[in-house]
Amino acid sequence: MSDNELIARIINNNDHQAFAELMRNHQSTIRHFLRRLTAGNHALADDIAQDVFLLVFQKLGGFRGQASFSTWLHKIAYRCFLRNQQKAYYRHETEAVDSVLLTVSTQDVEADITVERLMAYLETNERVCLTLSYSVGMSHSEISNATNLPLGSVKSYISHGKRKLAEKVNASQRQSKREKIYGQNAR
């Protein structure tokens, strides 16, 4: 069934199985999104995801369909993340990325972990906009709608975030080359 059909069953019949199916359809995307926002803190992302799904169940009757369900859901997830951050439950943990970058294999799981750690170097709005753009595939206008950020700001956050990530990766690669040439004491 489509999202709209499931939503109609949930609203009209209070169908819990339809809600479970709707959440199964979007659960991994939301958890992945939140893991990026929390810079790879899976436990925190999963806790926030639980809050998101509870809130979606409570607020689904207010879904008007002006945007896609996915955009609406990401908007709720983003707001839950911000609320969590404001309550001081979120601690920004920055891990050294240099050693991780040197050992990344081509496996998707390891590359995904590296991206999550790299995201720790970005500001929250840069993380949100980059994740919604590249991981979720939203357009700039959809990101603007989901985050309530002006369209120009969304474009700037994406541009600045990409530049910062490129600088970090390039710096790590230069360090790696120096270590290969001069040994581990090249730092």
C-alpha cells in the first residue's frame, strides 16, 4: 500500500498495523538521518527516532499532504533532534577522523561510519542540509520546507558543508602521505 493509503487507514480506522507498516517503510531512513545529525551516535539517534515515531502517531491526523509524507516525517525528526539538543541531552562528541580515514575500506558500512564521524566537524544546519540532500535525496526546496530555513540558506549550508568536508579529507590525505614518507612522527 502507498503511504497515503496507510495514512487513511490509520486516521479513519485507528489501524495500528497500518501504522506499523508505515513506520517500517520509513524507519531505516529516519534512523540513518538521525545518525548523521548526531554524528554517528547510534544510541542517541535511536532514542530520538522512538520519540519521532511516537510523535508521528500522535500528530498524523494533522498531516495535510501539502508536502510528501517523507518530507513531513523528516521535518518532525529534525525538530525532535533540535529539541533534544536544546534540552542538553545531546553532547557533541568529536572523534579524530584522521586515523579512520586511513583505514577506510570500500565496504559501504565502514564508509558510512566514516561519513558519520566526518559529520561531527560540521555545524548542525550543515549536517541537516547535506544529509537531506545526499542521503535522503531531497531537493533544496524540500529541505527548506522540512527545516523552515530560507532556500538561500539551505544552498549556503550545503556549499559550506561540502567545502569543510573536502578540506578535512584533503588534510587527512596530506597527513597520511607525510607519515608514509617520514614515518609516524610526521605530525
